[in-house]
Amino acid sequence: MKKLINSLLVAATLCMATSCSKKDNYAGPDATFSGNLINSVTGKNLLTETGGFQIQLDELSWSSTPVPYNIPAKPDGSFKDTRIFSGHYRVIPRNGAFWPVDTTEIDISGNTTKDFTVTPYMEIKNFTWKLSGTTLQMTFNLFAPKTEGLPRVIDVQPFINNTQFVGSGATIYDVYTGPNILGINANYSDEMAKTTYTITVPNLLSGRTFYARVGVRVDDSNKKFNYSEIVKVDVP
Amino acid sequence: MKIKYLVLILIGLAFGACNKLDVAPLNIIKDQDIFTNETGVNSYLASIYGTMPIEDFIYRPERGFMNGDGERWQNFMQPGNLTGEMVGRYNVGDAAQGFGFWPYDKIRTINYMIVNFPKYAKAFTPDKYNQFLGEAYFCRAYFYFALVKRYGGVPIVKTLQSYPEQSIEDLSVPRNKEQEVYDFIAADLDSAISLMGDANIRARANKYVAAGYKSRAMLYAGTIAKYGTVNYVDGDARQKGFAGIPADQATRYFQAAYDAAKLVEGHYSLYRKNDNKEQNYVDLFLDQSSPENMYVKDYSMSTGTAHSWDATMTCRYMTADGDAACYPTLDLVEKFTGPLPITNPDGTPKRFNDRSELKAGLEPRLLATIYFPGATLRGKEFDVQRGIYKKFNGTAAEELANNNTSSWDQPDNLVVSGDINQLYNGRRVMGLAGMYATAGNDNRTRTGLYVRKYINYKADQATCGLYQSVQTWIDMRYAEVLLNRAEAAMELGTADKTADALSVINQLRDRAGAAVATGNITIDTVRTERMKELAFEHHHWWDLRRWRIADKVLDNTRFYGIYPYWIENENKYIMLKQEEMGHRSFFFEKKWYYEPLPGGELGKNPNLYPNNPGY
């Protein structure tokens, strides 16, 4: 009897052990999806910041109502994700400071790249800066590539950080950004286009190197910023 | 032979047995046991009332209604923290996307009654029957309102769904438009109003309670129609009407809100039992017999439902247990007073002999809402003091700009501490009620102020522990109905309506001990009055959303406190307006005007797509 039970246990163990050997035969997330967001006016990458827009992916291979997956922007206006499941996707750049674009459908496998062309709400033009003592003065013009239906311009903010990653999410807000915001609160007009704006940031710490830029935002769904390029400021 | 008979008898018995098994099981309660007598219907309704999504003391915006949850003592995790009327442990994003509220199980319980109860109508007098059925409609509207204010359009289910009798396709109900849901709520509340009587039964609805909630719901719909069409996030859900109401509907909703609020007039009244306006406003939240209370929720120790408001709104100095972790802001105070008189014309801080001098002449309602430095509770003073200046020779602005280190301010001139027991020349550096040097510790105020509303000052300190507070939550009081009426009236904007709004606002101000308004008032007057009157009652979060101003009010916004200091060489106090110690930055993303539909529900029911814009 004991022998019988033992042999039954052995048989059961074998059965269970073999049942474990079933393999997941789906491919892993081994595809790469990357690209750039091109500013339709300048032909260069959109000036943005880390997370300044997202590429939303909806995988249509399995369901018409998938859970969205987002790739955040890199500070140079590109995006890249090396762990994507191969498949058929609907993609759209969203949640950034540009006019809404239409979705496109694309097959992603291996190493897929795709550039999107977008029109920014606003551009910072003729951006110049000068440092007098510890006071940074930045001058610029505001320019809207497309004016019809443009939401109200809210404000222009200076962003100052001690690394080259500088933007609304990476700035010394309390001291340099918050007190020096240039409120505009008006619709874009010819007069605004002609105006030269100046933002002054006083009392930069001596002996430090800062990275600075300005950003303008409009009252759209996302209130993200259109940026100037980044300048390096060595404070004596 | 014998066996043959035996078999026949057996067969006969077997057949006979079949007749006797159709007996109602005695261990299952059936509809006719419940819906045919008052006790049964009362208990059925109690099971519904008990799960109503009431945003009471223990509600948390990111965790929900906390029934039975072990962290339900943390009453400071309340929605006021998201708005800047107080500051605490939240950033806006921590709670703005909700907690996956989806109470269709509870709605089915109500639908079951609405479908089945009418079969037993003849067991009751018509009045009784109508009252009960009206309460069911009221409860269903309450649930749908809790849904629509979070998600916009949700599926309207008013039939009794059954599985597996119905297929999954049948049960996958698509979203209704936001407007349809508000109209459905209005229809249910209209049914409730017409069916119910006017008897005031504690913690239950009557005709006028339903009207009060109708004024609230219709006001929300009206403002969403008016302001949500100006400030919005675009997307499929908006295009299809799931998130957003057409602007041309606004007037209709404001009129409905006004009419519903007007219906309540004369049936409830503002609490005015005590001639001392400050004490009167304090007692309003504690007196169970207040004629202002319309719909309440009660608590008791014996049922294990007691909350912890007393233990978690003021510091341990005044309580037996718990921690405080949310504090009113000076910004809220300034809504009542404008800038407080803490600075002389030459810019130097005004000197106070005693901290309580700050309170002199302030509006009684404000003093009853917030504990200022120098106030007392249970015989103990809120001796709030952040530190000691050995001397103070300059202006407040100069000192604050230099982060409390002006030129005259030599090292160690300002003494602060993180230790309650630290002494300086025999005197405590910080008060027993706060403030620490930095925000490292909770329990003592980070703004100089504490919540007073709803605090049970009569309770002994020893009984102010966790789960020992039993004061009633007032989910709707007549003051709110008046504010709903005033706001709807201002939005309608005709001369007679504006005059009505002015008289309503002045009823509230008179009771509050505030200066009455004369002449022209604006919508902002009404909104500010609403913020003041309903502070900490969990309204302001929804108000900021439905007015669609949250993204402007909370745009990297910092909030302020009032910090008392003692000046050693003068033996005087000064108060400085400083950023609250947590230095939180409040930022509201526009997509948060709607919460995302819960992911699990989207997975079960693809017909719920599209999700709200931005998600």
C-alpha cells in the first residue's frame, strides 16, 4: 500500500513538473520606436524639455480600445523607447505646445523610426541675453506661426537651472522663475508681434554657472511652453 | 410476489414525494418579507443610506469613502488640502484623478427596490409608500451626482441588470452624455420631491432635502455648461458630449437651480440660537437640533463609526492622540479680511503685547472657522510662536527677502528650534502649539493656524483620541441652499434676481457677524461668500472645478501662513507673513476637470470608450 501511494505521489509530481514546461511563446517587447518632432517653421527639432510632449501609442493588434501607452519627450525634441511590443499601432504626438495633429497608424517592429511635423503655437524669436553683474537680462520677440484660433497668450517665464536640463520642470522656481514671470494675458496681435519683451532676473549667485531660457505658453488644453534655445551663463 | 408489491409501493412513494418539495425556504429572506412591512423597507433603505457616497470627515479624495479602512482615522487627508484653503500632505496631482469610484452595485440595490417595491404598494398607506419610493429615487440621484461630477457622462442604468440571463453585450452599457446624466438626476429628484412628504427624519431625505440637492446638481450643470465651453480639453469624449454640456443649456439649469433652492425657503432656517455671533457659528456645527441641518450623517462609538476630527485637526497639546496634518492658510483668512494689519505704514512689523490682539475686530465667522494664535481650546492657549528674535531692527519685507537674515540680523539673532522643550534664557523657543523651525515634523501647525470648524470644544481632552469623535457631519445645510440660490440668481442676471442674491448674501453675512453688502454685488462676491461660508466643508474643490478656474488659481501657486515671533529686547510679539512651511506648489492640469474612467471598468466594458480627454 505504502509503495502504491509513493508511486502515485511520484507520478503526480512528474505530471505537475511537466505541466510547468509550457512556454510563453509571445515575443517580448523587443522593438524600438524612435523619432523626432520637427517644427514645421524652422525644419529643426521642436524646442522642448523632458516630458514636454508625449507620443501616445495605441496598440490595435488585439483590441480597438487599448490602454494608451506614452513615450515622454527628450529635451532635444526627440523620443525613443527600446522596449515596445512589435505590432500595429495608432500613434499621435500630444500634450505639447503645438497645434493638434492627426493620428497615424504604423507597424512597429525591429527598429522603427518616425518623425512628426508639428506647428508650434508660439516661437521665441531674436532671443538675446546679457549679464550685468549678477543680473541677467533676456530680450526676445513673440511670434505665432498660425494666428487664427490661437488661444490667449498667458505669460512668458524665465527658467534658470544649474544643469543644462532646464525648463518648467527643472528650474529654480522660487528665486528666479516665480518672482520674474512676465504676465501677458492677451490674445496675440500685430502689436504683440512688434513688441520687444525683456525679462530681467536679478541676484544670480556669484561664481556659479547657470543655464537659462525663456518659455511662452498659451491657454490651450495643456498649457505647455514653447521655448527659446538654452544659453549658458557664467556669473562672475 | 412480495417483492413485486414492494417495488410498486416504492414507485408510488417516489412519485408522491415530488409534490411536497415546493416549500419556500425559511432561511432566505424574500421580497415579500421585506417590501410588505415598514420594518423591512426601513432596513432595506438603511442598507442604501449606509453606503451613500457622502464626503464626510473620513472621506479621502484619492482613497474614497474609507468604510472599514484602517487608515480612516487620517481625517486631515481631506479635499481642502487640494485647494489652498488649507495645506497638508497633498499636492493637487496626488488626488485629482480620484479613486476609481464605480458604485453600480449600490445603484443596482436601489434599482431593485424601484423595480420591485411597487408590486407591494397595497401593503402601505399611499403616503408611506410614496415616501419610501421617493427616498429610493433620492438615493439614486445622489449616487449619479457623485458619478457625474467626477466623470461627466456615465452609463445610465435604471433597469435591473441580471447575469447570466443577459449577455455580456447587453450588459456593456455605453456612456450617456453628461447633459443626459444631469437631466436624469433632475428627473429622479423631481420624482423624489413629488413623492416624499415634508417630515424631517434625521439622516434621511424628505421633499425639501431633495430640492436642496437639486439646487446643487443643477448649479453644477449650469456652470459646467457656461464655463466648460470656454475652458476645456478637447478630445473624442468632448466631441461626443460625454465631457461637457452645450452652452445654450446653462440658463435652463441655472433657472432649475434657483427654483429648487427657492422651494426650500421657509422649511429650514439659518442657525441663530446664540446672540454671540462667534459662539453661534461654532455651535451651528455641533448642535444636533440645528434648524439649518438638512441632510446629516451621524456617528457613534458603539457602532464603531466614530471619526477622529478632534484628534487630527488640532495638535496633541489639546488632544489625547493623533496628529494634526492640515492647516488653514493665510490666503483663506485674507478672503475675509484683506491683508491683516501686521505691518506698520513704514514697513516695520507691528508690535503686539499679546498674540491674541491679532484677533481683535475680525469677523466672528472667521474666528469660529479658524483658531488664531492666542485663541484657547480646552483651557489651553494656541501659544503659536516660531522663534525668538533677540532684536528686530528692520522692515518685514527686507527680513523676508533675505530669508530671515537681514544685515542687522547677526548670526544667532533668530533662535528657532525643532525641539518643543528647547529653552532660550528660560523661555520656550517654540510654542507648545507650534511652530517648528522647518516642516520636518507634523502635528504642529505649518501656517500658524488651526481648523476650528466642527471642533468639539466641550469634549474633555482625554476623550479626544482617535475614533472618539461623534459630531454629526452636515452634508447639506440651509446656508448652502442659500448660496446655490444666490449664485444661480447672479448667473441668471436679471434685476430682480440680482436683488434676491443681495438679500440672500446679507442673510448669511448678518448671521456671520460680517458687514452687510450694499449696492452692486458681482458673481465674485457670491463665490467668495461661498468659499468663506463653506470653508473646510469639501465644497471648494468641486467649486474650483466647475467654475473651470482651478488651472488659473492653482498655477504653481504657493500659499502663506502667519508666523508669530517674540522679540526679546522689546518683550513684544511680531507676525510675519511667510510661505507655509511645506512650500508646496499647487498646480492643476486642465484634464483634471474630469477624472479618468477607472481602468478596470474600461477593460471590462469597451463601450465606455472614449475615455475623458487627455487620458
